[in-house]
Amino acid sequence: MNAVRSPIAEQLARRALPATVFVASAGVRAGERDPFVDAVLAEEGLSLGERHPRTMDDLEDDYFDLIVTLAPEAHHAALELTRSLAVEVEYWPTPDPTDATGTREQIMAAYRDVRERLKARIGRRFLLPEAKNATD
């Protein structure tokens, strides 16, 4: 729903990749903004600003070299969307932290886990120096 995993990944990628790389996230459906996302991004010095969840139809550009999906439903939608396009689609299975229960700290731990997994995956995929050193 473009409310949790994808916005986190978008902000992490925007920080890690050169400004010349266009990064945008969108979902199959638009959801509601999640305050835990704001909290885990703030811990990294990042913010969604005025950004709200959006769908693929909301994107201004429909040309991409790479689409990364984080949930099965999004992956199937991306494959359908790109069936006749020369676009690489990658699936990075990512747990849904909204399934977490318990105290606020336990829920935050689930969101932090997703953030850290995405940060590491972005680093490995795009061969960022910090990720390369972490795997050496």
C-alpha cells in the first residue's frame, strides 16, 4: 500500500545513490501514512516530508530501468505492468512490520529491522562502499 516498506526504501535509496538517479516508490494501492515509518526514518536523519502514500498511477514518469518490489502482490503487479517493456524487475522479499505486536519498543524493533535489511540490500545491490566493506 506504499505506506511502510517502499517509502523507507525510497528514502534510503535517495540518500545512498547519486542525485542523478531517479528514485520513486509506489504501491498497488495507496494506504495511510504510518507514524512508525516517520519514527524509524527520523532515527536515520531522514524524513518523508509532505510525501503521502501513492499508487503506480500517481507517478509522473512511467519509464524505469529497474523496478524493485518488496511484497508478493506488488511483484505480480510489476510483472504484469512490464510484460511488454524492457524493464528489469527484482523481488526483494521484505517482512511486513505492521504485523508486529507488543509494546511500542517491540513494534519499533520490527520497523528498524526492515529499515536495516533495506539499507543493506540497497548497499549490496548498488555496490555502495559501506556495504562492500561489510561483506568483505
